[in-house]
Amino acid sequence: MVINQQIYHVKGLQYIIRSAAASDAGELSHLRVQLDGETENLDREPGEGYMDKANFEVLIQRDTESKRNLFLVAVVHNEIVGFSRCEGNELKRFSRKVEFGVCVAKEHWGYGIGKELLQQSILWADYAGIKKMTLNVLETNKKAIDLYEKSGFEIEGVLKNDKVLSDGKFYSTVVMGRFV
């Protein structure tokens, strides 16, 4: 699915949120590796689950054509600094539900980019008749959990000792959902 681009001005920074385009594929491939190395809040370590330009082109095309998927990018000075996806399921029993994920380059944290990617995704989901959005978040990412709760998500459960981070300790994953 494709949405109209939105322009934001926050703390002296202008950024655009728009649907991903095939021409973004190479930049997204590099950005994903960068983002995976900037925080342990994401599921992957740098280079894990690597997606090259061609893989991103296929993903963007599929998401653009699907009524159940949405791929957004955040752009600052013609550079992609973050992205989000809503991915639906083709199975009829799950057709009312999408899974949401978001990531933003660390140097652009604090400008509301993640929040606006989330808000645009919620608007799209409501318009598209999606009845449930789900997401997973690391238990220590309290700022994200607070944002999700303020946006109408509730905690559905906790996957205990779900991940091992670089300190060798186990951490839990919080499963959240937003219902319409």
C-alpha cells in the first residue's frame, strides 16, 4: 500500500515520511546493517538476516501491491534515516491483523520520527480496516513501551528470557497489541 508523504518540523529538523520506493532499496540495505549495530533493541546483530538491494526491491514491490502491508521511510536531507513496516498475513483467519516494526538511526533519535512512523501506520491500519496491530519490544526499552501504550497498545504478554544480549544476560520480549 502507498500513502501520501507528510512533512514534519521538529526541533529545527525537517523530515519526510513517505512510502518506500524501489529506488530506496540500496540505501535501505545499508541502513538496516547500520541500525542493527546501533542498538540492541532490535532482533538482529549487524549483518544477520542481511538483505541486499534486490531483496529490498522485491519486498518494497510486494508491500506496495499488498492491501495488508505498508512500508514507510523517514527521510532527512534526501537520506533515509528510519523505516517501519506493517506486515499482514494472507491467511483468512489472520487477515484482520498486521505486525508492526520500526527503527530509526541513533543520530536522529529524539525528533519524534519513530512516533510519526507509528502514527502514520496506525492511520493507515484504521483506514484499511485492520482490527489488530501487534509488535514486540525489548523489556528494557521503556521509552518505546510508553509510546506504544500512549498510542493505544496494551501488553498482551511477556516472552520470558527470550533473547541473550551482548552482556550475556537473558532479556524478555514484551508482546503488545492495539485493537480496533
